[in-house]
Amino acid sequence: MNIGGQAVIEGVMMRSPNAFAVAVRRPDGQIAVWKESIRFLTG
């Protein structure tokens, strides 16, 4: 399983071959998470 990560301001981004997610701490202290599938355009 290939999974990579990278720091973002007040959070972290994680990526796999088929999806990515970003989690950040909001000013009120809650954690916001955004996740998406990665769709590749192939000819």
C-alpha cells in the first residue's frame, strides 16, 4: 500500500494512489476533513 503525507498549515495531507485527504484545525479548535477520490484522465 502506497501512502504519502505532507504537512500543511495547521494540518496534514495524506495521499494514496486513488484518493487524498486533508485535515486542518479550524480557529475554533475543531478538525475539518476534506477527502476526494482521484480520477485520472486517460486517452
